[in-house]
Amino acid sequence: MSPRRHIPVSMFWLAILDLVCLVLGSVIGVFVRLHAEERAEYVFEHIDGWLLLFGSVIVANYLAGSYRIQHTFSRFNLVVTWLFSLLFASLILSITSFAWFTFIMGRGVLLLALASYSAIALIFKLLVYRHLFRTQALVCRTVILGTDDRARQVRRELENDFVLPAHKVVAYVRIRNGETAEDRASAIDGVAVVEAELDTLEDVMRNLGAGLIVIDPRAMQVRNVLYPQLRRLRFEGVEVLTPLNVSEIYGGRTPLDRVDEEYLMQASMESRLPAVRRVKRVMDVLTAGLACILLLPVLLLLALAVKLSSVRDPVFYTQSRLGHFGKVFSIIKLRTMEVGSEVESGAVWSEKGDSRVTPVGRFLRKFRLDEIPQFVNVLKGEMSIVGPRPERPELAEKLEREIPHYAERVNLVPGMTGWAQIRYPYGDSVEDSARKLEYDLYYMKHLSLSLDLQIVLSTLRIVIMGKERNM
């Protein structure tokens, strides 16, 4: 059961609201800039410009992830997305004007329209967004088939305070199938448990007003009878998801307990990597090349600081990492630890507050500045801007023995940042590595340039805010 249909419903309403803000901003721009007798004529003469403006802003917000179901609500992300949409729209309008040898919109009207749109959209999203999508009218009524621990976990994922639009589980449904209902709970954590006969399941779902049904196929012994009814409900507009779909859509991860070889094969067939691989490589080279040029003065200053902190020790630090398809390469960083810090211990995870980290190194790590030299690894094709974090071969060997499917990570080019890095805090244990693998598997299946952009924007937030890590 594919989750693809569940997302566009939310996308549609969010895009419509954004379009309304655009129209209001444009109306303000026209009314403020132009006289009454000029307005109608100006609007119709520049209809191509308006369409380009609206379309580019909507596309930019879509690429930045503004219209997807929210895993987290961040004011910083709203501002960054807003800036990206303005830059993208300005770029599209500039390119079009250059190609057509004429300004397709007056600069005064355009600036006023964008400024008004920005004010309306930001105020709306900052003050109204969360409240609007948690109102009863827009809450998604959800029914879960089953009452086991998995069903309760699904409820926790769906009713997370950060998930927008909000979801509410109105009932757990237990299929009676001729059994008695004696000594069974009538409610679980305040949510009613509804007993239903198999042949009346459709009516029960309609009476509950279900907008979303979650079913675990592995726990159902009556799939051949149940599926036809679910298909009818599906074609009536009711969304149907599995617990795996729920974890991917609402949690951005692929639970390892739901993964087997069949799933991994299907995920590889659904992955967009073959289609976007060349485009992704071009974007990597352009981004890394530009970063090397712009950040060279910063790198020289940082290198000087590292050198002055310990004159006899090297500025740069290289370390073997496991790359694409298991090929080992040398990652380049500014040195942040004392020289010889692993002579006795061997390859180990760095710990929070690690005493081996130098004072200058602690500052570099906090703002990710020690990773600037890795743009060279990107230019060489050993790394990508976005991808799973490359692990040390010694640690990877251990993790592959203890974590199922850990070796799948090497099918992707490792990255300077990644989905697991922004979604899960740093860990220094096998259990933490297993949890991060769930995010890496999600990225492998759902990889796209849009997702890469969202990861980069979130990484910028971490860099700007300064969040120390132990990697």
C-alpha cells in the first residue's frame, strides 16, 4: 500500500494557502504602486510575469519541503524557506527577462508584491499555521486496525505534537470474526476499542468518519476478505497506510524490525537514485567548487588558528573512511584532537565532552568548521554534499556484524551531511547506529533533489546556531 496519495492532500491545501498569500501581496503591490486607471491594464499586460512569479514561488516552497507533512515545526526553517523562495523566484524572473530582452514585470510592483507576500505569509505561518492545522475541521480522523503494541506505537507517531496537519486516533478496531468479546478492554489509553464483524467493516469505518486507516498486513489473517473492503474505502477517498508507511511519512525513518530482503529490493526499485545520480553529481561539483572559492579565506584563518594552538602538530587530519560500494578513502578535516589520541585505544567513537578535543577544536566542531576541507573530497567524487555519514572501516565491520542490513549504506555515496545527521542526535553506541540506519534507509528509498535541499537548509541552521557534535 503506497503512501504517495496521503501526502498530496496536505500539499494541496498548503499550496492553496500560499497562493492566496501571493495574490494578496500582489494586489497590495499593484494598488500601492499604480494609479486606479492603470491597474487593470497593467495586470493583463503582465499576466505572463504574474504566472511566472506565482509558479516559481510555489515550486521553490515545494522543493524546500514547505508543503509536506511537518516532522518538526521550526521558525528558523520558515525564514530560511522564505528566503530561498524569494531568491528562486528572483532568479527565474531574471533569467526569463534576460532571455526575452525585456522586464516581464515592473521592478517597483515586483518588489512591493514580494515584500507584501513575505509579510503576510510569515505572519500567517508564525502565528496561525500551527493553530489552523490543529483545529477540529482539519484534523485527520484515524482508525487503527489492531490493539497490540504496534498499534499503540502507530498512535504515538500519528499524534505527535509536531506533526502537522494534526491527526487524532478516534478508535482501535478489533475484528471479531465470530469470537466473543468477553474480558476484552473497551478502551486503550482513552481511545475506544470497537468490535467489528469482518463483513461490516466498511460500515464501521464510515460511521467513525475515518479519513485514514492504518492496517498491519502481517498481523491480519483475513487479508483476502479484508482487502476488497479496504480498496472500496480507498476509492471513496479514505487513506490506507501500513505501520511502515506511517513511520516513513510521519517519522522520516524506516524501522529495522519492518525491513527484510524483499523490502530492500522494492526500495531499490522505487529509489530515484539512478535518475538523479548525474544531476546530483553536477550539483555537488558546482556547490563544492563555489564553496572552495568563497570559504578559502575562512579556511586560511582557521588553519592559522589550529597551527598557532599547537605549532609542531599538523593543521589537517586525514582518516580512513568507508566510501561508495565499500571503497576506502581518506577524509580530510581540520585537526580538532590531540595528535596520537587513538594510539592506545584504537578506533573508538568520540564521546560528549571528549578530553582529547582541543579548545580550538571544540569551537570548530560546534560550528562544523572543521569539515570545510571535505569539499575537496566532494570534488574528487569520494563524497557527496548529502548522503550517509561515512563510517570508519574498523567500526563499520563491527556494526555490520551486529546490525542487520547495515552494509546497505555503502550503496550510496557518503555525504558531508545527511538525513540521519539532522534527524537523530549524535550517538556513540551500536543502538544509536541502528537508529541512524533507519534514517539512512529512508533516505535511500526517498532520495531526491528536493529532500537534499531540505537537508542542506536544516544543516545551515545547525551550523548557524552552533551545535556541538562528537564525530
